[in-house]
Amino acid sequence: GVFDISHMGQIWIEGEPGAVGGWLNMLLCNDVSVLTPGEGQYTLMLNEAGGVIDDLLVYRTAPERFLLVVNAARVEADMAQLELLRVEGVAIQNVSDECAAIAVQGPDSVATFAKMAEAAGIAGFEMPKRNGIHCFDNGIGRFELCRTGYTGEDGFELFCPADKVVAWWQRAIDAGAVPCGLGARDTLRLEKCYPLNG
């Protein structure tokens, strides 16, 4: 597999029962109510005229808790829209400056993560199903593992605190992944005819 390290934006949304899903459906073009905890979907954040502010991934990690993975260059615009339309009972936490991401793509990506997990001392950790998310926290620290890929190949994204990403980067290299830039992954998206905002 090939992989890149990037500063994707991460925004957590949570709130009172019944408040969050309907509010997100006002902002995003897909229906988040179909997601059960552990599931995610590709979607677009829209403005009031139906134009695209950002393309992003939304994951439901608990009944009233969602993770938005947004483009780093669009965090400010995304947060402005979220704050503009925030309603009572919804809390927004932008953790983008505290987190980093590693994306591993390709037919060997699942085997690559198995080696990375073994090197990290994680036993029996399973890859999420396609478009799924697993949140993990133990002695090695918190991370979120998503199996989105979004390149036309199987793949995963690992989100962790910024001070932990170098260790995960080294584990990926040791597992046989080949570093590449984010732009290389973007070419794969275009070749697959996936949208690429901007």
C-alpha cells in the first residue's frame, strides 16, 4: 500500500437526544439518520443556496455523537457554517489543531494495519467494515480507525493526537507501506471519477 500523512480537519458534534441528527441533515446532503454507531458516509456540506462548502466524511460513533472529517483547507469555512446555524442542544468541538491523520490505500492495506497494530502491541484489533469507524483508547493512546479509502481501492485512515502520528508513520513504513503525498491520493480520486472539492 501507499500512504500519506495529512492534517485533515476533525470536528466532533454531539448533543441532546434527537437534536443532532436532524440538525446535521439540515447542513449535509445525505441522511445521517440511516447511520448506526460505527458507520459513516461520504457527504457534502451545503450553503443556503445549495452550493458546496466542503466535501467530507461523517461518522456516527454513538447515538448522539458524530465525527466530521473535513478538508484541512476548509476547516475555517466549515466551522463558520456550523456556528452560523448551530441550534440549542448541539455542541461543536473543533479538534483539528490537535490531531493528524495517516491514510493507507491499496490491496495490502488491511494486512499493513495488522502489522502496524502488532507493532503497537494491540492484540485482536479488527479493521472496521467498509465505511466504518472504530474508536480505540488504551495504553498506546487514543485513535480512530476508519475504513473509507475513497480512492477506488480498499484503504483506511487513522486519526490520532498529533504527538502520536510520527510513531504510527514509522509503523506504517516498517509494515511495508510506501510514503506518498496527499496529491497522489487525489489523482486516484480523479481517476476513479470521485468528486474532489476545489
